[in-house]
Amino acid sequence: MSTTWLKTLGAGLALSVAATSVSAETLRVVTDPSFVPFEMMDQETGEMIGFDMEIIAEVAERAGFDYDLNTMDFNGIIPALQTGNVDIAIAGITITDERKQIVDFSDPYYDSGLRILVREDDGTQEMSDLEGKKVGTKIGSTSYDFLTKNLDDNDGVTPYPGSSDMYMALMSGAVDAVFYDAPNVGYFASTRGAGKVKTVGPLYEGQQYGIALKKGSEWVGPVNEALAEIKEDGTYKTIYEKWFGPMPEDK
């Protein structure tokens, strides 16, 4: 994809963040506007909101830089960093060895993976508790593969074509649990499913997201220090639970 900035979709997607000091450097930050709930456009205000948006705002303030936020399709993000057209990207970007060869990454700021979702009054705590139960998941997903490989009694594994279908099946009682991507189930539990369903247990098949920076960036250290600070003082936990509900236990 072209690295040219995507412009307006009704309201402007290029958002300037107010300067916190006259001497602060302004960096070019990019995100993908469609990765709910990490980043998404508020249809009423035209502003980008989400978990990542709150994280980068905290990091920038503590690391000491201002930023201009722009959006582009995810496919263009790594190439834009590689060519130097942007300085920093935050978009639920998985840290991989291949990507580390062409961009720098911060320390991980989000542990993703697969997680269990059950009704509020359910006592399920871990994978073994799903043996013999009806478990909804998504057709062709890694969660479906994981269930069929790790449950001895997997006859109840029920694939659905879309995530909304399996969530509705859980709330109606058609299935006993849902097993799917942690960010998705966490967001559902804290929004439409609030008070009716809950996430339980650890993350399975974990992967980690990092803030990506152009290769050789002088901001890697300050960004890592800022991330450490927000984790230590509880700011990270507050932001996490706003968007995803209770943080998962360590495995």
C-alpha cells in the first residue's frame, strides 16, 4: 500500500495532539483505524479512540515528545516505518523476528492470545473445566484448532461463522462457553455482555504486541521507560480494564 497519508472520511483522520511543551519534538505516529477496541474512530467526534490511543498518549507525555497522529491500512504500516515516512506505529502490532529485522520494537505492552468467556454465574476457571461442554468458537480460527487439540472430549466444540453469533449463543444458553481471541472476548464482556458474561482463566497461545519505531530510533529507550512507568503506577491497569475488563491471571 502507498505510504501517503489517508485523509478525511467525513471528519479528518489526521489528528494533531496538542503540544505539552514548546521544546518537545513532534513525531509522526500512525495507526490502523479499524482494529477494535485498540483503535477506532468515534463517529460522534471524528477522533480516534481506543486502548492503543490511550497508551500512546501516556507514553508520549512521559517520554517527552508531541505527536501528529495519522491513519493508514495496517498493510502499509511496517513499510512506512521502513522508509522513514513515519516515526512510530501503534496498531496491535505483533512482535516477530521477521519484523524486528526492519523496524525497532518497544518492550511488549500487550499480551494477546486466546481466552475463555462464560456466563456471569458460571464457575469455569480453566481449559480442563470445558471438557464435555458445548464451546462456541469461530470457524477456521486458531481457537478452534486449539480446542480440538487440547480437549479430550471435544464433541461439544461448536464453530460459528462470526463472533457475534457465538456471543449470542453463549448469552442464550445454546453453548456453555466461548473460546476466542482475548481482545475480542474481553471487549464484548465489558460492553454488550457487561453483567451477563465474564472472561476467566489465563491466556492461551500467547503473542505480544509492541510499539514499532523506525530502525535506529533514539526513542526506543524513552518509550520503554514510559511503558514501565505506567505499568508500575497502575495507569496501565486502569486503561486495560476500561477496554477489556479484568486483567488475566499469569499462566
